[in-house]
Amino acid sequence: MQRVTITIDEELMSALDQYMETGGHRNRSEAVRDLVRAGLLKTPEADDSARPCMAALVYVYDHETRQLSKKLMHDHHSHADMSIATLHVHIDEATCLEVSLLKGQKTDVEHFAGHVIGERGVRYGQLVVLPADLEQGETPHVDRHTTGRHPHHSS
């Protein structure tokens, strides 16, 4: 590890301390490391379109839009190779929320997500992409349920 000194204004420091407390981090260094890792995941590589990834596609749609539910189901079935699971929640009488977990080449996942989000009647959509080829071995992260840290072992 290397020690780094940074200057942060009071407002940002307060926000960092709040993030640290709510996230179960033991200290500011741990919180900053997690934030830097998250920020770096958002930085695209020079050409990472063929890179394997995992993603969460979150979208809200009006299920009363003509044929939309049927189109969305067809889209997922025709991409069964990349669909891991989908959570479906009824927000109200006309609105549904879906969270689809996807795995595949980044370009394919992004194309599929763009198609779903672009459907008439989809009101909101966002794709969160994570590289699937992270270093093998233990990857610690904050467990928000126990406010501790635990390793994930690769098999």
C-alpha cells in the first residue's frame, strides 16, 4: 500500500464520512479505496467492446403499452444466452420495474440493453456494467447486511 495525501473541502469530507458510516467502512481510507475502484470501473478501456461483462439492466415500463410486455419477454427469450435472471415488480396498476442480470460480451449486452430501453413505453432505463474478468481469487467488498467485510471466492 502507498500513503497518499489529498485535500478535501469540509462539505465533501462530511459526505465522505457519511458514506463511510452508512457503508460500514472501518475508516476513510477504506471508503476512498472503494470509491476509486467504483470510479475506475466506469472508465472505459481503449477498446473493451469484446470484453466479457456482467450487467444489471434496470428499467421501468408501462405494461399497458400495446404489446410491450410481449415484446420485452420475446427480447429476453431471444437473448437467453445472456440472461441470468430477471426480477419483476409491480409499482402500480400500470407500471412495472424490471431488473435483468446479464452476462456476455460488453458490446452485445449494451446492444440488448439499448434495444430494451428504446422500446416505446419504457419510461426509464439504465445499464450498470461490470467487467466479468476481474482478477481471480478473493475480491473483498462491503457486505451492507452485516456491515462487515467478507471475501468472495472464485470457483
